[in-house]
Amino acid sequence: MTHSVLHPSIVALVSLASSIAANHPSQGLCQLDKLKGYGVSEEQIDLVVEVARHIRDEATQKLDDKFDEAFKACFAPKGAEASGAIPGASTACCTPTPTGKSCC
């Protein structure tokens, strides 16, 4: 099996996009000088930032919608059938890391 090595500019773009999409406090700003040094254009960086923000915002909206649905179900109007259970609440709020360490 051969191992392909990614060009450092690709790694920097992935790091930038991941940081933005994950709402990392660094926002990937440390990658900008590297990317400029590799000759990556402002337009290419802007595209990566746009895609990362779109993914982040879409994920946030879906999470908000899921929460709103569970919240409404929890406080169903009087007379309406309510299961008493909050949808999604049965799943763990905190799952362990792959090595079994707690994240909360």
C-alpha cells in the first residue's frame, strides 16, 4: 500500500475549513499566512471559507430545528397527546471518545 502525501496547501485549506466549520476559537486564522505563502489565491481561500461557513450554518440550523421540535413536544397543549418523553433525550448527551475518555 502506498501512502500519498497531500500538498501542504491542501492540508492548510482543510485545516482552515475544519476550524471554521467547527467554530474553533482560532477560526483557522493561523493558516492564512501559510496559504498566501503557498500561492493560494484570495478567491480560492474565499471559496473554502464560504463552503465551511455554509456547512457550519446548515448544521446549526438543523440542530436548532431539532431542539425546537423537542421543546414543542415537551410542552404540548392541554388535551393533546403527549408521550411525556422529550424526543432525542434518550440518547446520551455526552459520549466517550474512541479511547473511552469522557468529554463532559
